[in-house]
Amino acid sequence: MTTSDSPVVTRFAPSPTGYLHLGTAKAALFAAQHARGGQFLLRIEDIDRGRCRPEFEAAIYEDLTWLGLTWEQPVRRQSEHMADYEGAIGTLKKLGLVCPCFCTRADIANASAAPHGLIATGPDGPLYPGTCRALSSAAAQKRIDAGESYALRLRMDDAARGAGSLTWRDGVRGKQIVTPEIFGDVVIARKDTPTSYHLACTWDDALQGVTLVTRGEDLFAATHVHRLLQHLLNLPTPAYHHHGLLLGPDGKKFSKRDQAPTLRALREAGRTADEVRAMIGKA
């Protein structure tokens, strides 16, 4: 845990799956401002090989520079460090906390349905009902060798029980008791994506010496999983500050999926960086 007189290290960690919009610009500005003369890092979270594009990564650098931001070099690109995440997964495997799962999303949704038709859900969607937990290591490996799609899941009950009572502190809500069980057996890697956001983000924050994680309040729940992973992998725990989200006229958060106004479009429409900063500050 960082102390009050420690140098502050923050980071902005976008995924290059689209152009930056007002919501992501707020996250970048918020992180940079809270570095308070310390270090502001930029990390490219490009583990989703199917959706990430070089042109979007190039646009991230261009847009942030246009906003007037500077960051430490070099920029860490997660796709270049898969061996790091494989090593972390290896540690979890040695602890007996990793379970291969061959279920599709539809399988999980159907198996998670309660007798009255409702589906047991967590922050990431339908909760995994443990279908593949009973598979022997040999049986699971045979299916993996046969080329079946699979995910690696954290045995949450065992992990949480072994960790005991854990806490973390948010700059807005204060001390939090860790309850990662709300995610069930969370995915930490997949066959086609050999790490997850939860694992890669947690590992990189520790590796890069981040002392204050700033991000939108939509990721508040994820911190319960990240704090557990910090304990399991013997990593330090930073402070957290989950800020409010920018909302559109419909009351929904700005997102790439809903085609939120991008910085590129605003710039092409004649808006200045100062005007965009003011728009974010007033929202």
C-alpha cells in the first residue's frame, strides 16, 4: 500500500478497439491529474487480438498528445508480454486454483438458470455453475490436446477461503471488504486469449509500480477480484479511486459500442483541446 509521502504513479490503460471518446478522455485526464507531479503511465491493453487494431493504437497516441498529455516511456503493450501472464497462471496452477472449463456461454446461461427461470448472475454475467470442476486433469488435458475451446477459471471458493479476510481502499467509498465470490469462478485466460483483463491488469499494475489506480466506477466490482489476485500472487496493493462516468443525453455512459462522440470527430468538427477539456469538466 502506498503511503502519503510516496511518489504517486498512475496509469491510463485503454484497449485499441476503437477511437477514444469523451468518457475515455475523462479517464486519461483524471489519471494524469492525480499523478500530482509523480509519474503518469500509458499502457496499451491489447490482449484481444480479434478486436484490437494498429490504427486505433496510433490514434490513442495522437489523441492524447492533442489533449496535451505526456507520459513515461516506454509504453507497455500487453501483447508483447504474454510470458509474464503465463507465469502468473503457472503460479495459480501450482496452488491448485485453476480449473479448465469447456462450457460455452450458452451452456453456462442454461445451467445457471434457477428453477423459476431466473439466471444467477454476477458482474461479468451468468455465474459459472461449476460444470467442469469434477473433470480429472487427464480428461481435461485430453480435450485440450484435441483442440477444444476452453477457458481457465479460478476456483473461487478455494481461493477466497485460503485468502481469508482482505480489504482495499477506494478514494470515494473508503475501506472495502473483499468479496470476490460475487464473480464465481472467474475466467483468467482462454485458449484464444491466454490471459484475461483481471489477471493482466493486476500483474501490470504491480510490475509497473502503480500506486494509485484510477478508473471509472463501472470497474469498481472488478477490484474485488484484483485484490484477491494480488494476495495469491504476492503482489502489492495500490490505492484506488473509481471516478464517476460521463453520461450521454440518454443517461447511458459513453461507450465505443454506442458510438459515443470520439475525440477525432470533435477535432475534425473544429473543437479545440481546451473546449473538449471544458466539456469533460462540466459533465
